[in-house]
Amino acid sequence: MGLELGKIKIKRFADGEIYVQLQDSVRGCDVYLVQPTCPPANENLMELLIMIDACRRASAKAITAVIPYFGYARADRKSQGRESIAAKLVANLITEAGADRVLACDLHSGQSMGYFDIPIDHVHGQPVILDYLASKIICSDDLVVVSPDVGGVARARAFAKKLSDAPLAIVDKRRQGHNVAEVLNLIGDVKGKVAVMVDDMIDTAGTIAKGAALLHQEGAREVYACCTHAVFSPPAIERLSNGLFQEVIITNTIPLAEQNYFPQLTVLSVANLLGETVWRVHHDCSGSFEPYSSLGID
């Protein structure tokens, strides 16, 4: 965007409390705070809330929280009794802190947009991955797009449509507990094909690794893993680098620690995607462009 990053001072007190002070005047300005609420989720979320409050008290004209990765997005419903819907709680916190708008990338589920009582712009990271895959020499007749679970079918179908309307396969699984998945069977044909597994995030990589093992058992020639958010909680790196995947393609919505890189990993930048979106929001332009509408998910 050709702009300089605003200066801000953030430090921790001895008891762990967070101190924030803006180093530039924001009076009468449209402020865009870029902060993924990735691990450590609570620390980053609290930083975001205090930064929003600091901007509001410094008389900013409008505050937009740019959240490349929205933490707590998976807690978007009650699957059992006496559970919290933490995604709604976090949305309320951001709103009450003083944000006027939220810009998020690939929310875990579309209904999370409804948790906000302020405008939210939801962009998709898949076009960045699609552009990269288009640059690779893979025959379209050999491609099959795979959803690692039934819940991601809409995402995978839209992705497949952009990859020369590639066929779709689905890994049927049942989750026995949080971060624990058991693959049951495969719906679709992958024999002799290049399988591209698509998901919004990879956390411990249990789901996608077991799915990849099943694809190899069913005769897939190569398996690629694609996701927007690389959470990479242990033991994700071990599972992803053990030879199951030809390539693991992610974006940089979450900063990746140096020790989490491995040979099969490819990291793509969403800077242009978010920069274009911020520019359009700031100039009140239509959102009907590739990252918003082309995948047809929302």
C-alpha cells in the first residue's frame, strides 16, 4: 500500500499485565490494527483489545480490526451441554472495546460473521493458493480435490471448481475428542490421481495426516495439503514432514516460528490480499472482487 507502519509501544509489567501506548497521533484518522489472535491466543487477543481501546481514547475516527486468523473461531456452537460459545464472546469483546469494523480471513465457519454487531468483511485465502497451484505443472485430468471432513465439502467443492472443475473426494471421519480424529473411509476415486487436500486450518495435523495415509492406501499418486491458517500445534510438524505429503502449502496469516519450517513446506503471502481489501474498505469500494466472491462460500 506504500504506507509506513504506525509506531506502537507494547510491554509487559512484572505481573504479566499488558501496557500499550500509541507513538503516533491517530486523532481523526482511520486506523487499521493488524493482529492475528493466534497462539498465544489469550495474549494476542488481549493486546488487540487494549490497542483498540487506546485508539478509541486517542480520538481515532474509525477503528478496523484486521484479524488474519480469528482465534476461538472453532468454538462457534454448543456441541454438548454446558459449553461456551467463545467465538460470540470474543466478537462481543472486540465490539465493546471500540472497534467499528472487522476484517477477517477464512473464518472457520460462515455463521461466525453473524456474531458481530458491527460490519465485518470476510475474505478468503484460497485464491492465493489457487494462483500458486496454477503455476505448477499438474495435468487437470490427474487432479482430485479432497475434503478432509464432511464439514469442509462446500469449501473443497468451490476450490475444485476453480481448478478446472476437478472431481471431488471426501474423507469420512468421526472425532472422538478435541484434537483427536479417526478416519473411517473415503468417498470418491483417487487411484492414480494427484490429491489436493483443502482445509481452512491445520492444528495438530491429525485429521489431514490420517486422511493422507488413507489416500495413499486408496492409490493416490501424490498428496498435497493446502490450508490458510497454519496453527501447527505439536505434533503437527512431525506428522506433516514424515513423507505423506508431496508439498504442504500454507499462507502467512499466522507467523511461523523458524523451527517449524520443513522441506515440504511452502508459505504464501496474503499481504496483497489484505492490502487490497483495506484499500477498498477505506475508499468505500465494492467488495465484489476475487477474494470475496469467487469461491462462493459465504
